[in-house]
Amino acid sequence: MDPDDFPSRPDDALAALRRQDLDPLSVAELDARVAALEAEIARIRAHRERAVNHRASADALFRR
């Protein structure tokens, strides 16, 4: 999935991250950025899993 396939809002944080120039960052800063983004990915995955489970529970309840 290419991020350019989705229209972005002017205040979209993901679009701002993609536009940021990484050249001035040190290796340590890049490592810290990767760690922060990996933590955010884990948070998003956990939230998505809760949403999927919630939806499955609701679907099961209303199918009875």
C-alpha cells in the first residue's frame, strides 16, 4: 500500500513526518525516531486488534 494513494489533510501528522528532512539528524536521533515509530506502530496494532474484537463481539451478539 503506497501512502501516496491516500489524500491527506493539510494537518496530517503522517504526511508531515514523510516530508521532514532526515539529513540533519544524527544516527542516535534516527535510532530514537525508529524506536518511537515502532512504539506507535505497536500502539496502533493493539488498538486495531481491540476494534476488530469489539466488532466481532457486536456482530456475534446481533446475529443471535
